[in-house]
Amino acid sequence: MKVAVPVEDQDHKNTRFYSHFNSAPYFLVYDTENDVTEVLHNHALQHGQGDCNPVHVLADLNVTGVIVSGIGGRSIECLTHLGITVYQAVTGTISENIEALKRGKLAKYSVERSCGHHRRSGCGGH
């Protein structure tokens, strides 16, 4: 499984969750099978307001799950449509959240719990 986490910076050992999926400066991508971590710059930030959507980039990387502390309904719908499960982060480090995911202890994030001002805007294309 490949899981992506929106993060503040490139220091994958000490970085923290970024509070919102689309506007995260970076994504930590962790491959649970190979125990490999990489940090990717969120190039979607270069698009205009409302077009910041890294969903398709993550799908192209074969990410199958994301762990987030904040996300809009449009992104949840797009991720789900592309076969990527969205999980609600819990208090703790990124490593602790990844371990919780491996143990099946993270709840799925639903559109109903998303940031309401981002609902139902369509997926856009990249």
C-alpha cells in the first residue's frame, strides 16, 4: 500500500501534518510494502485559486490511501472515485498515524465531515 500525507516541509523525519490537503506544500508518500518514504512538492499550488488539486498526481503514483487532518468534500469525492481511501488523522506523529493505519485503527473520512466550503465542485482535470 502507498499512503500519502499532506506535510509542512521536506524533512520527512520531523515534518508535521499540514492542516489542509489541497494547499499542503508537500506530500509524504510512504510505501508500506517496501518501507520507502519520499517527499513530493505539491505542484498543484501553482494553479489558480480553487484549482489546487493534487489528486491526479497521487493517483498516478499508485497511492491507495491518504491520511489527512483537513480536506474538502470535492477532494474526498475525487480521491474515492480514483480508488484512493481517505483516512482521518488522529493526534500523534505521522509515523504513529501510519502505524495506526496498518493496524486498521484509522477511521475513513466522509464527505459529511469535510470542510463544507469545498463540497461538490467537481473533480477538475490534470
